[in-house]
Amino acid sequence: MMLKKMDKWSLGIADMEWARADSRLLFLALGAAILVGAEQIQAQVTTEHPFIEPSAIKSETCLTCHPDKKEGKFVHSAVALGCENCHQASSENGKTAITLVATGGELCATCHEAKKEPVLHVPYREGQCLICHEPHTSNFPRQVRAETNLLCLSCHGVNQPDVKVNQEIKTVSLLGGRTLTLDDYRQAVKIGLDRSGTKGHPIVGHPVSGRDPRNKDAALNCLSCHASHSSALARLMPADVNPTAGLCARCHQ
Ligand code: HEC
Ligand code: HEC
Ligand code: HEC
Ligand code: HEC
Ligand code: HEC
Ligand code: HEC
Ligand code: HEC
């Protein structure tokens, strides 16, 4: 009895190594099983939508659980046209799957014709509409994600508080948590403003905010001198600028 036990515990060094290797393998296998489990759980959390009876798939049902989508200061007219214009829902075998009918700019292009002017703003051309617009509702006109200058400076400014660069995975988190690759973000030319962030472009000391001298009720901002999507002129100069008389003459005699 005693001997037998001794036999067992007096295995050679080589055997011990094997035993250790075995338990490590088992450990690895267990670890992998746990990891796979976690991934499955995570996938369920993000993809399993509450079940909706096929006959109940319509905007009114969606809105009972997602009322926020049609509330707010500026609601996108498409929401009133129906969720199904952008989301496809299908219920089968006790499960409901919801997908977008199209992604990126293609979704928007189902209703909004793309501009064909010679100069297209790169994020517009690339269909990155959701970087600047909320699809449902927003606190700003035209469903943009922020007040004009903040929106434009999220890509064209430096040291913006809501912009976070993740060097590890080479992405940049912009307004509303939208992400852009670091390369795309770097492609956007950074303009030089002074510390206040209100002056210094296009020439030293020039204001980019305040009041527009042509209309005291309007704000002076990036859109006083640039278009947001496209233009016939370089630098996205607004269409009504006479290239000979120039941009400056619009506000200065
Ligand atoms: C019974 C309540 C309920 C109804 C009805 C409902 N939803 Fe949801 N929806 C939820 C909940 C809860 C979540 C969050 C689940 C999650 O984290 O994935 C969600 C998540 C979503 C998402 C994001 C996650 C995903 O699965 O893509 C979309 C898009 C969505 N719902 C659209 C709709 C649309 C469109 C309808 C109408 C056809 C609808 N919902 C009806 C409760 C509901
Ligand atoms: C104009 C197209 C459009 C319409 C109309 C629309 N959605 Fe969406 N919805 C989107 C897009 C695009 C996303 C994905 C946004 C993203 O990537 O962050 C989304 C995401 C969602 C989400 C998940 C993320 C979130 O913002 O909570 C829910 C829930 C949702 N939509 C519900 C609805 C409901 C309910 C309706 C109808 C009342 C509706 N949507 C109508 C385009 C639309
Ligand atoms: C189902 C059709 C439909 C889809 C898809 C759609 N829109 Fe719209 N959108 C409309 C309608 C209708 C209006 C109102 C048109 C008008 O006022 O001239 C509108 C107006 C707008 C406006 C102007 C709002 C205002 O206050 O004048 C913006 C900005 C906009 N859409 C952005 C988007 C973006 C970004 C997408 C893609 C995520 C998108 N739309 C997809 C139908 C749609
Ligand atoms: C760089 C930010 C930005 C991007 C990217 C962008 N928009 Fe806009 N968009 C704006 C701003 C700012 C306005 C309001 C001021 C204006 O009309 O110039 C606007 C206005 C609009 C309007 C209402 C006025 C109009 O032109 O009819 C629609 C519709 C619209 N955007 C759709 C889109 C679609 C579709 C895309 C993607 C293909 C897109 N936008 C990409 C910033 C952006
Ligand atoms: C998603 C990031 C992003 C946002 C937000 C953004 N831009 Fe841009 N913008 C770009 C990129 C990328 C270019 C292309 C730079 C290049 O290749 O020269 C560009 C180019 C420009 C140019 C130069 C165009 C030319 O012909 O040289 C102007 C002017 C401009 N943007 C103005 C704006 C204004 C105004 C806003 C706010 C309505 C804005 N941008 C918001 C990414 C952005
Ligand atoms: C008073 C008019 C005016 C205002 C306001 C203005 N810009 Fe400009 N912007 C210009 C002019 C003029 C140029 C061309 C300068 C040049 O080519 O040297 C320009 C050029 C640019 C360029 C291209 C720079 C390059 O080196 O290619 C970007 C990007 C830009 N502006 C973004 C913005 C943003 C973002 C705002 C708002 C914070 C803004 N602009 C406000 C007049 C203006
Ligand atoms: C949208 C209107 C607008 C446009 C376009 C515009 N400016 Fe201005 N500019 C202003 C305002 C507002 C001020 C500040 C009040 C003032 O000094 O009149 C200003 C101030 C100035 C100043 C004095 C800056 C300082 O340090 O005090 C100069 C110089 C100037 N602008 C040159 C230009 C030039 C050059 C252009 C064309 C590239 C231009 N502006 C286009 C509105 C504009």
C-alpha cells in the first residue's frame, strides 16, 4: 500500500514534467472554454433583441420601447416616415433580428441625392454622414452632433476636449463616440487658432466666432466662409462668393 503510493509519488523528473505539461494543457483548454463562453455571452448581449411578434413589427411597437427616437428639439423627418425605412426587423423561431437596410452614406442616399459639385468635402464624399449627423434626433438644427465650430474643429482643431486618440488601436473617438481611423483623422488639415479657440483663421487675429457683420442675428462661424458638403470652389468656399470680388469683400468694404 505504502509502497504503491511511494511509487506513484516517486515518478522520475521526466514524468513530472509531463504531468505539469498535462495540467497546463488542461488549464489552457479550460481557459479557452471560459473565453469562448464569455464571447458568446457578450455576443448575446449585443445582438439578442427582445422578441417582437411578427404581426407587431411596425413603428408604433418600436416606439413603445424606444420613445427617445422621436423626441428632442430637432427630429429627423425620416423618423416620422417609419423606422422600417432604415431598420429591417424580422422575427423567426422566437428571435427578432434587426439590421440596417444599408450602411454608411448608402443608407442616407436612399432618400438624399448625393451632391455632384466639383469640390466634395472628404467625409461627405466618403459617406461618413453619421460623424456629423445623428440619424434620429438632436439638440441642433439639421440633426448635427454639436454647435457648428465644435463640429468642424473636432477634425480640424487641435486639443479638442471631446476628441480622444487611441494610439494602441489607431482610432480616434469623436463627438457622440463616433470613431474614425487615425489615418482618416490625420488627413483633416488642422487650422491654427489662438488659445481662446475663437480667433486666428484664415489670418492671424481674424475671428471665427461672434456676430456676422452682414446679419446681426446670425453667428459668425466656419459656415460663414465654407460649405459643409460641397462647393464649386476650392476650400469649400460658399457658392455665392464671386471668385473675383472675393470672399473678404462679403464682409469688408
Ligand atoms: C419590448 C421592447 C422593445 C421593442 C418593442 C423594440 N425594441 Fe429595440 N431594443 C430593445 C432593447 C431592450 C434593446 C437593447 C438590447 C441590446 O442591448 O441589444 C434594443 C435594441 C435595439 C437596437 C440596437 C441593438 C440591435 O439589436 O441592433 C435597435 C437598432 C433597435 N432596438 C431597433 C428597434 C426597432 C426598429 C424596433 C421595432 C421593429 C424595436 N427596436 C422594438 C427593446 C425593444
Ligand atoms: C434615417 C434612418 C433611420 C431611421 C428612420 C431610424 N433609424 Fe434607428 N438608427 C439608424 C442608424 C444609422 C443607426 C445606427 C447608429 C450608429 O451607428 O450609431 C440607428 C440605431 C438605432 C438604435 C440603436 C442605437 C441607438 O441610437 O440607440 C435604435 C434603438 C434605433 N435606431 C431605433 C429606431 C427606431 C425605434 C426608429 C423609428 C421610430 C428608428 N430607429 C428610425 C437610422 C435610422
Ligand atoms: C426614408 C428617407 C430618408 C432617409 C433614409 C434619410 N433621410 Fe434625411 N430626411 C428625410 C426627409 C423626408 C427630410 C425632410 C426633407 C426636407 O425638409 O426637405 C430629411 C431631412 C434631413 C436633414 C435636414 C433636416 C432639416 O432640419 O432640414 C438632414 C440633416 C438629414 N435628413 C440627414 C440624413 C442622414 C444623415 C441620413 C442617413 C443617416 C438620412 N437623412 C437618411 C428622409 C430621409
Ligand atoms: C463635416 C460634417 C458633415 C458631414 C460629413 C455631412 N454633413 Fe450634412 N450637414 C452638415 C451641416 C453642418 C449641415 C447644416 C448646414 C448646411 O446646410 O450647410 C448639414 C446639412 C445637411 C442636410 C440639410 C441641408 C441639405 O443640404 O439638404 C442634409 C439633408 C444632410 N446634411 C445630409 C447629409 C448626408 C446624406 C451626408 C453624408 C453623405 C452628410 N450630410 C454629411 C454637416 C455634415
Ligand atoms: C470627420 C472629420 C471632418 C470633419 C468633422 C470636418 N472635416 Fe473638413 N475635411 C476633412 C478632411 C479629411 C478633409 C480633406 C483634407 C485634404 O485632403 O486636404 C477636409 C477638408 C476641408 C476643407 C478644405 C477643402 C479643400 O478644398 O481644400 C475645408 C475648408 C473644410 N474641410 C471645412 C470643414 C468645415 C467647415 C467643417 C464643419 C462643417 C468640417 N470641415 C468638418 C475632415 C473633416
Ligand atoms: C472669415 C472666413 C473664414 C472663416 C470664418 C473660416 N474660414 Fe476656413 N478658410 C478661409 C479661407 C479664406 C481659407 C483659404 C486659406 C488659404 O488657402 O490659405 C480657409 C481654409 C480652410 C481650410 C483649408 C486649410 C488648408 O490649409 O488647406 C480648412 C480646413 C478650414 N478653412 C476650416 C475652417 C474651420 C474648421 C472654420 C471654423 C472654425 C473656418 N475654416 C472658418 C476662410 C474662413
Ligand atoms: C463672414 C464675414 C467675414 C468675412 C467673409 C471676412 N471677415 Fe474679416 N472680419 C470679420 C469680423 C466680424 C471681424 C472683426 C470685427 C472687425 O474688425 O471688423 C473681422 C476682422 C478682420 C480683420 C482685423 C483682424 C484683427 O486682428 O483685428 C482683418 C485684417 C480681416 N478681417 C481680414 C479679412 C480677410 C483678408 C478676409 C478674406 C479672406 C476676411 N476678413 C473675410 C468678418 C469677416
